[in-house]
Amino acid sequence: MEFLRRHQLSIMLFLSGICTVLAILSFFTKSMPKKRRIPLMFLEFYAALLLIMDRFAYIYRGDITDFGWWMVRIANFSVYLFSLCILFAFNLYLIDLYTTEGGLKKVPRRLKITEGFVAVGIIILIISSFTDFYYTFDSYNRYQRASGFLLSYFFPFVIILLQFSVIIQYYKRIPRFIRIPLLLFAVIPV
């Protein structure tokens, strides 16, 4: 455990590099349709940005310079934002997957509702950045959870549940080699 604590920032940088490479490879691959390739590229790109911003949040935590003040705020806001963006990109992937390979004529209503939850989550996050609803910063420029912090978990949790319910309902409509990763993506974060 001490090893992870000591090397956490380096591991985060390494993982963000992997996500960036995967985003680039997703962009150039020809083995899947463009409508599915683009969401995968954005999913990896958002994951890379989330890791980088989380790294910056750690690096600049407690830095009371003007630059540190801005970095901590931008980094923490971005971590919340990119968490929602990853789920949105995954939603776009699911929509394309189920309407092409899954053979659905219409996009499942739950996936459309998911897009609404992403939008509302982002709006509340923006409002929170001005009202300190999700988080605040102390006089030493350190992130502190605020009274509305639990609501920040509500939107991603509901989004994942809605996506998971679609995956389960239409489980047999897609190839086995795609089913397992979809389930893992939905279950592991919970």
C-alpha cells in the first residue's frame, strides 16, 4: 500500500498516457463503424483528462499562489465534469451498439433519459462551482466536501443503473465478446 501511495501521481500519469494512446487508436481504427468509434475515442480521451486533472488536484492541493488557486478549482471541477462526460460517451456507444448490432429500431427510452441526467448533472455542477454546494476550499486552498456532496454521486449512479438495465434487458442481442466488457463497465464503478 505504501508503494501505491508513494507512486500514485506517476501511476496516474502513466494511466492517462495509456488512455490517450487508446483514444488515438480508437480514432484511427477501421474495425468498427465511425458512430461507435467516436464515442470510444471520447470515452478514452475523457478518462485521460480526468486522470490528469485528478493529478493536478493532488499536485496543487495546498498551493496558495494565484496559479495554485486556479489549478485546484479547475482540476476539481474537471474531475466531476469528466466523470459525467465518460458516462455520456459510453451512452453514445450503447445507443449505436444496440441500434446497429442489437437490431433495435428505436433507441431505448432509458438511454435518452440518461442524456437528460448527464445534462442536469452538468448544470448542477456548474451551479455548485459558484455556490459551494458540492465542495468548497479552505484558506489553505484544500478541497473540502460540502453539504450537497452526496448529490454529486446521485447522477452518475442513476446513469449507470439505467445503462446497466438496458445492457441486461438486451443482453442476448449482442455478441458475447462485447457483453462481458459492457457488464464490467457498468458494474465495477458501482
